Amino acid sequence: MWFLYAFAFFAGITNTVMAGSNSTLGKKLHQPLIAAVVIYGVGLAAVILTAIVGALFNRAAIPPVSLIKDVPWWGWIGGALGSVYILANITVPEKIGASSFTGMTVTAAIITSIVMDHFGLVGFKQHPAGIARIIGACLMFVGLFLVAKF
């Protein structure tokens, strides 16, 4: 279980580094949409390479059509939602700073995840949003204000 927390922590680190990397690419190319295409192209190449390595170790296989048909509509929109994030990642951090951008996206993610957990949306198990979680979300806003203001 510790590995999952460590992996999530590492993903958070990559989130901020990615903002700087993507913002620089967009700035240097002067075209945010072309930068997004490059970013997704590099990401696709990395995923394909990972799938090939997985296939070599018998860890990746093409799922049967029956499983593909069972995927709910929200299971197919992750890439489109990711493109919104990538475009924001390319254009916003250089204007508001890495800490404000990351604080805003993390705060929005926390609040959204509390709502999704509370109602059991998009496949998440239901976890009630008790008073501690609501206070935690409010404290995220306080932290965001302090990071963005000072």
C-alpha cells in the first residue's frame, strides 16, 4: 500500500514539473495547440513503449470486445479532460506562477474529489463528506489564498 502513496506523491511532483515543461514548450513554439499535440505525441510514444515492454512480460493484452462494450460513457472522456488540463498547463503557469497554478488545480481537485466521493460519481465508491473533509477543503482555500497572495 505504501507504494501507491509514494506513486501518488511522485505524480504530484511530476504535475508541477510538467507545468513548467509544458509552459516552456508552448512559449518557445508560440503555439499552445501545437505544443499540446507534441505533448500528447510524446505521451503516446511513452505509453506505447510501456505497453510493448508489458507485452514482453505478458502483462498487457488487448481486451475482448465484451469488456470494451461495458465501459460507461465517462470511461472514455479522460483524454479529452486531460487535453483541457494540458492546455491550461501550457498557457496559465507562466502568467500566474507555478505555485498559484498548482495550488488552484490541487484545490479544485480536492473539492471535486470530495463531491465525487460523497455521491459515488464516475465509478468511485461512496465516501461521505463529513465535517473533517469539508473543513479540510476550506483550509485548502485558505492555503491557496496564502500561496497566491504572498
